[in-house]
Amino acid sequence: MKSLRAFHEWMFSYGNPTTLGLFRAVFCAIVFINLAMVAIDFNSWYTETGYVPTALLERWGGGVVRFNLQQHVTNSNVTAVFYGLTMLAALLTSLGLYTRVASIALLVGITTLHHRCPDILHSGDTLVRAMLLYVAVAPSGAALSLDRLFAVRRGAAPAQPPDVSLWPQRMMQVQIAIVYLTTVWHKSFGDWWLNGTATWYPQQLDEFDRFPVPHFFDQQPMIAVTTYGTLLVELALGTLVFAKPLRKWVLLAGVLLHAGIEYRMNIPLFSLITVATYMVFYEGRETAEWLRMVVAKYRPLRSIVHGKEVATDP
């Protein structure tokens, strides 16, 4: 029972909201960039003259009901307006302006667009939907937001952000751990992962090629090193990351893993999306202290971080 009480205290504790605010700002900025990149080929993916007209989408869905406000919309102008509004919601959420309304609108918009054209999605996009749900229900605008900045200047909010319930941040942490644990679980049933050859195969797919690597990366024993190393890092990110003395090193290993994927493979924003979630493993007070050091010499940023102008030590 002692362990259960400890888990309850951890899960439903109150604390500094700075991590939630920073995550909201960075993650939703990435979502905005992702939408802007896809918008370049909007006609190809979201119109009746493109690759995925609604009739094809309905056959692809096989009768499975999915949340999609564009389910039977064939007018590309309507879809374009909806797409633009979703981009606006991503921008507003990142800035922390009308945060609650904007974050809910962003979740609805992203879910609809993903279900409108699932053929261009990767697992990072699935993670985006999950994390946006937590952003929408969390007090995401309680720190590092224009909402808070304006409230402080009106005298409607205290100079320092009050503690908030951290259960949405804890759910984010659990979500990331589940992602990595289930990944290791499924890979453990694959012969290529068990015999140390799995990482060779995606490197031979020309459509994923990005930047060249030394030839020995495609040879044993390096293939075994990268195969088993991937499994170990992913297992650590699902377990050891919760041990504070090991957290920094586990997250660093995850960053290096995804940096390698980002360099070698053309999977747009996948690694950036994943690595951005790592910040939720830090407590708000830790993030706040780091931000104070970063912006200590830049007065305009201090007003956003602290909610007011703060005099610096001479």
C-alpha cells in the first residue's frame, strides 16, 4: 500500500507549470511547421483531384467509424478553410493565446485531418494526436503564454504562476513510456531484431535515403550494435527514465538514437516530434530554473518567463 500511496502522490501532485508551458509552445510550433510543410502539396492530399478522394478514403476505412469532420466534404475550398483554421489553432496554442479554446480546436482539427488522409501519416503523427489531447486538458497556458502575460499586466494574475495539478504531465510521461515499451514488445517477436540484423533492412529502402553514412554502418558487427542498441535505449526510455539519477543519460541516449534516424532516414519531423516530448520528464521547477539561466541577460524574454520585469543582480 505504501507504493500505491507514493504513486498516487506522484500522479496527482501539484507543481510548477513551466514544463507544461514550454512543451505546449515547442510541440505546437512543430505541429504548425508540419502543417505548413504538408500544405505545399495540399491539392495532392486533400482534394477530390488528388491521391485520396473521399470515395477512396471510405473504401480504405472499411466501415470503421473515425472522428472526421470532413467525412463527406468534397469541396476543396471548405477543406482548405478548415486546414487554415487548424494551422491558426496550432499557432495560437504555441503562443499561448486563447490557449484552452485553441488547443481543443487544434486537437479536433488534427484528428480530422489525420483521418481525412491517413496515407501520409507515420507513427510520429499518431503521437502528435495523443499528446495534443493532454495539452488540451492540461493547464497549458498557466506559464510561458501570452494569456498569462496579458493577465499579469492587467493585474489579474500573480507575478509567479501558481502550482497546478500535474496529472496531465504525468499522463504524458506514461504515454511516452508506453510507446517505447510496446515498441520493444512488438520487436521482441521479430526474428530480425532477435538475430541482430533489423536495422540493415530500412537502410536499403531508397525512398528513406537522406544523408550518406560510412560503409561499415551497413556491415556486421555495426548492424548488430545498432539493432540491439536500439532495443536497449527504447527499453530504458520506457523504464529507467523515471529514475532521476539516470534520467539525463537515458534521455541523452534517446536524443542520439533519434539524431541518427533523422540524419539517415527521410521521415519528416518524426525524430523532432519524439524528442520534443522528452521535456515532460522534467519537473516544472527544474525547467523554470533552466529558463532563468537562459534568459537572464535578455530582458524581453524575462517578462514572458516571469510575467513581469525582474531586476537583475548588478
